[in-house]
Amino acid sequence: MKLVALASALLCGTILLFGTAEFPDFGDPDSPAASHVSPRYIEEAMAETSAPNIVTAVLADYRGFDTLFETAVVFSAAMACFFLLRIFGEDERRPSEKLYRHLPTGITLRIDPGGKVPDSPEFERIDGIWIPHDVIVKTTTRLIIPFIQLFGLYVIAHGHHSPGGGFQGGVILGASVILYAISQNLRQALGRMGEAVSAVFCAAGVFIYAGAGALCLLMGANFLDYSGLAPLFGVDAIQARSLGILVVEIGVGLAVMSAMVWIYYNLASMGRHQEGL
Amino acid sequence: MSEFIDFFVGKYNYWAFILLMMIGLYAMIAKKNLAKKIIGMNIFQTAIILFYISTAAKGGGASIPIIAHGHGHGLSEHGARAADYINPLPHVLMLTAIVVSVATLGVALTLAVKVYHQYGTLEEDEIADRIRAQTGGEP
């Protein structure tokens, strides 16, 4: 089996190497990829969309239809993880042993099945795989997470002028929530950003994107032609395309952030949402 | 010989991606563990992403695809020349492909988790043994 795999990989690699003879050299300014539609984007994007970052202009405006369905792919991947993994209710193989920590003293209580759960804010439910307090990790993440989220919002909002946009900012925001879930525990992260919130945000992001396109239709322009939104924003057609890109990027950021968090919740806890990593 | 050296020096980027891609392909075929197969798939995807990004490069001092001094509002009077900026199109395509590959990686890991729940192992031959035992000899 290994020999067959090695032989087929070598054969495939050799064929591909011969194929590169037809390819343009590395860094060739006249390569086919750089000579048809790409010069037009570079020369006209700034005048047509008022977004200096050409990547953002092409992503959300010229190729907006493509990006809409890429966002839909991310959404459906998150949905697929949810439907495949999520198990509701208690685990019957492991009876529900509940562990609580008394916060002022640090003493851990075990509540047997059928036992009474302490109803006091001084008790915090903890995972069965007991992880001791780690003051350094918890404090560092608590300090750093607000700045990560601020940076994520900056990357989304400043995508017109600097490298950034909805996908990158959304992943940074999602990473901040995942960092919180890793450093504290899954239960606390679910308390901050619940399953329903991430599901609704994920759908809302795709809805904002598709809704912006549909709004253009209602205003009499083509689907995702943001210059039709000019009367709504009260600006000229070129500025309206710039603002339309921002609306769409916010939708993408929302969808990507909650998709990452949602996939993490389901994968880390094997769909039980009781005890995570 | 000098022709071969020219060929290699001009196109060494493709050689690197083909090497990376073949590592991924080999892992997907030869490895028996499903998690290792998924890692191989990710290496394969990375090779394709790097290939696309390298096609965007332009020699001769081309900059990143953000118009220099292009901020401000309304119509810009800067006439951007195509030779001054690298090709933005592969960057756009790969930007979405990276996020989609992370999302599909999540789905692949989810399926691996389900397989592990069903058969108690991620090794391909052991899974095949258990299926054979369940169906009574039929593979």
C-alpha cells in the first residue's frame, strides 16, 4: 500500500513538473493571470468604489456573488457540524456527577445524582476532569481578550484602507471567544456566548449579506450593485459602493466569527456542551 | 545544462508547491489513521493556496494591492498603473478559500468524531474489520 502510494505520488509529481514548463516564470509581470481582468481592477477600483484596498473592492463588490456563496459555505459547514454532533440531554453512560467549587475557599463539592444543587453565587460548577485554578493563564487571557476583540473590529472596519476585511476580522473575533473557552472552561464560554446566540449570529451574517443584495434589487439596481443604495445612504453612487462593501463585510465578519465559535463548541465537547477541552 | 538551470531558477516556486502537494497526496493515500489523512488533505490545500498566491507576484518592485496614498474621500485623481501593484485576484480567491478550508476541516473532524463513536477507532483497517464482523464476512 505504501509503495503504491509512493509510486503514484512520484508519478503525479513528475507529470506536474513537466506541466510547469508551460507556466510563466515566477514574478513575470506579463503572466496570463496578470494580464486580462486584473489590470482593469488595479486601475479602476479606486475611482469606481472609493476603496484603496483593491482586494476588498474585488472581494465584496466586483466578485460579490462569489463571496456571498463562500459565506453560505461557511454557514452550512457550521450547520453540518451541529446536526452531525449535537446530542441533547444527559449522557446515560456517565451518570451526571456534578462538581461545584466553593469560590472563597476553593473547596470542591461532589453532588451525587439526585442530590441538591447549592443555590448560591459562591458556588461555581466545574468540569469533571478537574483542572486546578491557573491564575496566570486566567488573568492573562482576561486582560488580552478585550484588545483582541478591539483589533478584530478594527480589522473589519478598516478593511477598505489596510489589509483586512470581514473574513480576517471574523476569525480574530472567533479566536478570542475560543481562547476564552480554552482558558476558563466551555461552560463559562457558553454563558458568555451561548449556542443559540452563535447560531442566530451565523444566520444573521448571511442574511445581512443577502439582504444588502436584495435591497439593491428593491432600489432598482442589479443584485449586489451597491450604487443603487445611494439614496438610502444620502451619498453619491461611488461612496454608496464603498459603504455597501462595509455593510457586506460586517455580515461576513458576523457569520465567520459565530461559525468558528459554533464549530469549536460542538467539536470540543463532542456535541454534549457539558465538558469541553 | 544551462537550459535546465534557467528552467529551475525561473520556476522554483512550482517545484516547492508540487513537493508539498505530493506530501499531502502521499499522506492521504498511505496513512491509515483518519486524522492523519485529514492533516494530509490540509497540506494539499495549503500547497494549492501557496500556488495561487505565487501567481500574483510581479517582479520589478510591485507593491501590495492597496493604492498608495489612496485614502480620502470621493474620486481619486491618482492614476494607478497595473505594473506597480501585484495581482489582487489570486489574493481574493485564496482569502475566501482559507476560511472555507477551515470550515470544511471542521466538518471533516466532525465526521471523524462520528466514526470514532461508532467503531471506537480511527484506524482504517480496524474499522474495516469491525464492519466485516458486523455484516458477517461481507466487506
